[in-house]
Amino acid sequence: MNILAVRNLSKAFGGVQAVRDVSFSVAAGELLAMIGPNGAGKTTCFNLVGGQLPPDAGELFLEERNILGRPPRELCRLGVGRTFQVAAAFISMTVRENVQVAVLAGEQRLNSAFSTFERNDKTEQILLQVGMDAQADRLCAELAYGDLKRVELAIALASRPRLLLMDEPTAGMAPAERHGLMALVKEIAKEKGISVLFTEHDMDVVFQYADRVMVLSEGEIIAQGNPADVRADPRVRRVYLGEEAAHA
């Protein structure tokens, strides 16, 4: 079953066609990587799906619900979670408090967040799930960057998303941390049936953890399929990977 369906999505800025007639889908439990050279239209396409930009044309469905043009806050309520290239959290609050705020927001009880930080099973389960239960009482300001990325993932999971958008999830992380985070994301996605759409510059991460890879160039999809087929595609090698990377 497809959680996300994108049909003929287009966006122009003045005379520049940033995204042109892009169509793809993401199934439940699937990780789809969106890659391409700088200026390919990845960020624009990502922000169209996430509601940060209004499209010029196209259709966007979340489990058959039309979400085209919905703002990010509404998309979150409908089941779309997001993490960002630079991890974001309330650094003056503890790990547990950050996740608790997200849980309360998802339950539309945010007004009580700053008066009551009671322990609840949902918060504790999420902390355990992302491996941050042992650091739950630490301030986020004290965390290593890799752990902060896990907190951000926990915050995104608090709203029980059906679709998770991850903008360069491993940016700024050490190699071992990158693989640890993406292995965790893949495990959670498969277990919970969450669709994951992510952008990433680390090709080792892309080809090891993505179930499918989509390549953009000049606003258009030039290849889409399983990692091995995309890596071997002559056009992809020419415009993005290069011959040496393709054979690595």
C-alpha cells in the first residue's frame, strides 16, 4: 500500500523550472532516497511534499487523502513527520521533556506541557526505541551531535507519523553514527510500517539503506528503481555519480 503518492508535481521560480512533472510513490515501510547534483531540484521537491512551498501544479496524496497545499502544522496532524539537516531541539530542556512536548502536541494537549512533565508510557517507549532512555534526564545542550539527531528522530516519531521526511539525516555525523542512525530508522520503518522519504549526500548511506533510489537532474526524474539498477544507470553515472563512484 502506498502511503505517499506524488503526481506531476511542478514548481517554477520566475523563469527557472525547479521541479518539472515529478511523479513517485512511497509504500508502507519503504525507504526512498531522493538524490541528485546541486541544483537538481531536491530541496524544492522535498519542500513541496512537506508543505513549505506551494506547488504550481500536481497532486499529492497521503493514504488517498489529498494534502496538496496543506501547511506543515496540518500535515503533522495528518501523519507527516519531518527531521531537518541541522538537528533542532529545545537545548535548555532535557531529552525526556523534548519528547514529552512533542507527545503532548500530537495529542493537542500542548498547553499543559510546561506545567506538567509527567512520565507516560508513550514518551518512555519512544526514548527506548531510539536508544535515548539512558540519557533521558540530560539537557539537550549537553548531548553529542549524534545523540541530538536521535532526539530529533524521537520528536518526529512522537506524532505517530505514517510518512517521515528526513532532510539529510546524517549531515554532520561521524561515519559510524551515520550507519547507526539509518539502521535504526530502517528498523523502525519496517516495524511500524512508516514510509520514509529522505535526501542524502552520503552515497554509502543511500545505497546501503534505501529500498529504492530516485535521481533528480534539472528538476526531472532521470532514474528510479532499486539501488543496484540506479547505480548502474549510464545517465546517473554521467550526471551525478561519475564512473569511479558507480563502480566503487
